[in-house]
Amino acid sequence: MDEKIKQLRESLAEIMDLSFTAALLSWDQQTYMPPAGAEARGNQLALLGRLVHERATSPELGKLLDELKAIAASLDPDSDDARLVKVTTRGYEKAVRVPTKHVMEMAQATTLGQQAWMEARSKSDFSIFRPHLEKIITLVQEYASYFPNVECPYDALMDDFEPNMKTTDVKAIFDGLRPKQVELIKAIAGKPQVDDSFLHQPFDEQKQWDFGKEVITRFGYDWNRGRQDKAPHPFTTEFGINDVRITTRVAPNFLNTMLFGTMHECGHALYGLGVAPELERTGLEGGASLAVHESQSRMWENLVGRSFPFWQYFYPRLQETFPQLAGIPLEKFYKGINKVQPSLIRVEADEATYNLHIMLRLEMEIAMLEGKVAVKDLPDLWNSKMQDYLGVTPPGDDKGVLQDIHWSGGSIGYFSTYALGNLISVQLWEKINQDIPDLVEQIRQGKFEALLGWLHEKIHRHGAKFEPQELVQKVTGSKIDPAPYLRYLTKKYSEIYNI
């Protein structure tokens, strides 16, 4: 290995160790930290944020990256070292634009903001969270101002989650999706509704938990390298390729919440656990982007977990666990878990309406960033847009503007990746079925080794080496394309609703 590449890896290893330490403190904050610990935790995360930022923007690192350009140019452009230099240089050039003071202020504001969000959500009272969100939005606007050469301020935010994706690109994709999804939803609305009442009854919480663990163990989640805990809003976090943890939540009277939330987070975790060991502690151990990450979670949650073959294997076991389902035929259960009905909660939305939740949030985020809507007006605006988009109005802030954790963490620019992940998941799924012709039969038998192996080989092992559009094109032959997703939705729901 070239001596300068070795130097780079050593520098990045320390930066990643500090970043993972901060991630561990954030994980604890959302799982076990007592509420009164928020201020101290904010100070701790601010300090770690400063140390990471100072190292990631040091003149020494910049000089080393300049020296490595010629070396990287002589390497295979897809090699680990060439990609390491390219990705690190990109990150460095962005990070040096942002003052360390801003990084520290954001860490403190979001730590206090997340604690306030949890209290506000539990009390369904936006006023508790409002001053914190106002501070966070001001800091986010300030962050965007450090990138004056972008087409629009929102591009600067989106780029952190979806490298080189433009707001105009996402809007164009959404503009093509929206009318077709609305058309499908209207067609479904004209048909007799499926019955899912059997999903809304008491289900023992520990049995739900245990069944969820059984499912993701079968998927391939390695409990020697991960764990599962409860959190107000489910998430997955990584402290290295051998410590990838998931969280979930349990609803005592609705089976879907824990069941599909657990599968979803497992999909994220399988990505993190599948990264090639040689990328550990380099900054390349993360995913290509949040949309690619979301493609993995939505694949396991929906394309696998909500499929009929999956339940041909697992439904008898579920009926054993919950005898109240004994009289519910498999076909009725399958239709019930795939019921299409405009709903309040994004993470529990059906596949046909889910993207509308994302489009609503994208519009609101852009309006906030551009100063066209004040934070104080968000609850009313949210309710109005929910009525316009989905025909439902939240009864309270907890099921409306406070349902997502993202804004409290400063993750403005994140939401569009969820919808993009849906599109990528089906693009990959079509390719997987070509490469594994008997995949459906394997799922019917509860076998997921070949599927996970394909994902490890084509997606997971590369970590963050490739940009999202680049990776999708390498694997499927085309960039992100909504057509496969629309074909999938139309076929699935035409069969369920006899359209």
C-alpha cells in the first residue's frame, strides 16, 4: 500500500472512531438516557462534533488529499483506494465551508430539540417543540448559505443525504409519479374495501417482539453483531461493521407497527453488516446514499414482508403465536396487511399512498428553508396539506406535524430519499428475479440466503464507494427509474382489488 494512502486511512480511522462515539451517545439518547440528561448530552455531542470537524477539515488532511490526486489517478477508478480518495476529497471540500462553531451549535440545538420533540409528541403539543425547531431551521438556513453556488438552497441539504441529486431532479420524478399514483388510488377507492379489522385488536407485546426477532433472524440478522431496542421513532445506527443496532416500537392493538417496522430496520442493518471489512473505519462503510439504504429497508419490509409467498411460510407460525388469527384465512390476512387507505402516519402507510406523505414533507421543507412558511404555522399547514393530499386531517399534533423525528435532528433534505428508495427497491427487485429465477419459491420456503447473498455482492459490500445513480446503473443498467415501481404497484393492487 502506498505510504500516503496508509496515512489517509489512519487519519480517517480516528475520525470515524470519534464519529461512532458520537453515534453511540445519540443512540443512548433515544433509547435509555433519562430526560434530564439532554443538556449534558448536548455538550458532549458538541465537543465530539468539534473534534470530528476539526480533524475532517484540517490543513494537513487537505494537503494529503492534494498529494493523493496523482496517485489516485493512476489507480483503477473503481478500486477501494481510488474511491477512498475521491469520496474523502468530496467530503473535505464540503466540510471546509462550514465553521466549527456552526457544527457545535447544531449539535447542541438538535440534542435539546430531540428531547423537546419527544415530550411534545407524548403530549401532542407542538408549542413545546416550536422554539427548538425555530432555532434548528435558522441553523439549517445558515448551513445552506455556506454553499452559494447551488441551483437552489435545498440542493445543499439534499446533497448531504443523496450525493449530487438535485431538487429539480426529485421534483421531476415526483411530478411523474403523483398523477399515476393518484389514479391508482382513485381506482382502488371505487372497489369494495378489504377488511383489516382483525389487525386492530390486542396482541401481546412480548409475543410481537419475539415473532419480529424470529423473522429477522431468518432474514440473516446477526445477533452477535447487533441488538434491538425500543425507541419512540424506529431507527438503525452503526458503530462499525460489527455493531449495527436496530430499534422498533410496539403498538398493543395493531400488529403492523412492530412487525413491518422491525423488518424495515432489519433491511437497513443487513446493509451495514454486509459492507466489505476492508472499508471499515474509512468513511466508506456507510451506504451509497440514504435512498439506496431505504431501498434495502423497503425491499425487506414490502417486497418480501408484504408478499403472499412470504406469508405462505410465516402465517401458520403467526397463527400459533396469536390464536385470535386462527379463523382468518391466509388470503384475507394478505389483503388486510396490504389494505390501501389514506392514513395519518407515514411509517404505517400502505405502499400506494406512502409517497404522497413524502411529497407533502418535501414541499413543506422547501417552504421553510426559503422562509415562505413560519414554524408557528406548521401544524395548520400540515393538516391542510394532509387533507389536500390524502383526504384525512390529524386529530392532534402527535399524529400530524410531530410524528417524525427528522426535523428535531436537523435532517432537513432527508425525506425525498424515502420515495427514491421505493423506486430503487423495485428496480433492484426486477434484476434480482432475473438472476435468481426461483426466488419466489425460495421465499415461499422461508429461505433468504440467496437473496441476501445477491444484495451483499451487488450492493452491500461496496459501502459508500459509488454514488447512488452510479451504483443503480451499474447493477440494473439504468439510473433511478419510476417505471418498475409503478408496474409493481399496478400489478399488486389490481390483483388485490380486482381492478
